[in-house]
Amino acid sequence: MRLNKNSYLIMGIETSCDETSVAIVKNGREILANIIASQIDLHKKFGGVVPEEASRKHVELINPVIQEALTSAGVSFDDLDGIGVSYGPGLVGALLVGVMTAKSLAYAKGIKLVGVNHVEAHMYANFLEYPWLEFPLICLVVSGGHSQIVYLAGHGEYELIGTTRDDAAGEAFDKVARVLNLGYPGGPAIDKLAREGNPKAIELPRARLKNDPYGFSFSGLKTAVLNYVNRCEQKGEKVHLPDLAASFQQAVIDVLVNNTVLAAKNYNVKTILLAGGVAVNSQLRSEMKEKAQAEGIGVLYPSPILCTDNAAMVACLAYYKMRQGKFAPWSLNATARLPLGKDLY
């Protein structure tokens, strides 16, 4: 039996990278199921995500994950009012698995289809836990592929005010972890090791971009770590890994925190949101809170399970788009480089 017109039951599908996830969410806030099949073990041996392997694994997992989500939520396709799917940005082959699946199901079952921007969905993970949020807001989206500061004026009203010139913060974590032989994914490994080190032990650069106060650049920092390791090897000196991890992490966090708090102050925003996989980082959370609260600004972030790629955030955003009547056509396609706030349909 379908829900009434004031209530929406939405399936979210997320396959933008290396997680196959399907969720069932009621009214954009009540998570009935959020199933995530991770591919970390598959890609760990390569030191990073292999796009072709990720796509094949999504094909293998998507149907069982859908069935598990429906069973866990205790609903059927006939109960659904909409299907939301990430159609970009991300790995195009991986995205195609989710998009084609969502389109097929929506067409066969007569269900509304909603295309969702993956980065935008990360921001909406906060609305799952804090549905009372009021605009305007500043959101720092930090993950393996994205480092962005976004001004949110309202639902669907965004201004991208800061982004990275090169590596994303999460990408820098993974690459430095590879240099230090800490394994994949690098973020959690560095975060754990850094707790044993001195963040002031090694002087590393913080990029300040001329005429771009909210922008980021982490490639120079990554190179500085590599050069430090090479110099130690040439001198026959042992690298103290905890100190290097702590110093590197501090350099990343200093820039993320300073730029985000500056944006909130300049835009007269009283709440900062964190989103994306790197938002799980314990030091980023604590230092963002400390510096923001000193300026009278609040900081909120989702539970760790909602920071990494998941379909609940997709279903949440799809709910708000459905309320605005923003449905996708059957021509919806995967878009590897999808701009924020500009639906390509």
C-alpha cells in the first residue's frame, strides 16, 4: 500500500566509487534500511580503487543489496514513491551500474526517478540527523575525490566558494599513506598513527592561494612528505612515522579548518557542516569545533556510517528534490564530472 501524498518512501542507490549501497528512507529522515557492501578488501591489494574492478563488483552486488534493503525495511517495490540514484560525479563505469538499475526499476514499476549529485548527497547526510537545520549554512565536503566549501542558501541553492586546485584531502591522505606503507585506505591509518606522534615535529607547508582565500592545494604538501622521506633515506636516518603522520595530518587540518571558519565568518553563517569520508577524522572534528566555537559558530557532522559513501544520503536528497517536483527523465545518464547545483536534465 502506497504512502499518502504527504509521506514519501524512497529507495536510494549509490555506486559512484567502491561501495554498493541501497537504502530505504521515509520522509527524508527515517532510515528503514541502509545496506553498504564495501569493496575495500578487493582494492586494498592495489593500493587504491581500480575502476574496472569496481564496476564489475557493482554488477555482481547490486541486485542482492537491493533485495537485502527491501527485506530489512520490510517493504516491497509497490510501497516505493521514488528511486533516487547518484549519477555523478564519480567513476563513470561504476555510476552506470546504479543509473541503469534505477532507471530499469523505476520504468518497470512505474516509480518516480530522481537523479542525485553525489557531492550534494554528502551534504544532505547532515539533514538525516539534523532535520531541523536552518539556512544559510556552510558545508566542508572532504573525501577521497572532493575538497570543497559550499554555501547553502536553501534546498537546491548552492554556491561553490572553495575547492582544491589539485589533490583532494582524502586523496592526499591515501597517497601519503602509500609512501609510508600504511596500507589502504590511508585516512584511518594516518589518523590512528598520528595520535602517537608530535604534530609540530616536522615543518611542512600550508598552501595559501593568492586571491582564493577558501581554496585548497595539497599536492605541494604531498611532495614535501615524499622529499622528507627521501632525504632521511639518503642520510641513513630512520623516519619516525608517528611524528610524520601527525605533522602531515596537522598541515591538512590547519588549512581545512582555517578556510572553512573564514568562509563562515565572511558569509555571516552560524552553522558549519562537515561531510564526506574525511569528516570522520577525529582531529578535524575537534579542531573545527574548537576554532568555530571561539567565533560563535556551531559545527555539526553526521555519524561515521553516514560520512562515507552510502545510499541513505542519496534517498534523503531525493526526498527534497521530489518535494520540489524535480524528477529525472528516462534519458538520465552517468556523468563523471557533474558540477554542483547544475542538474544535467
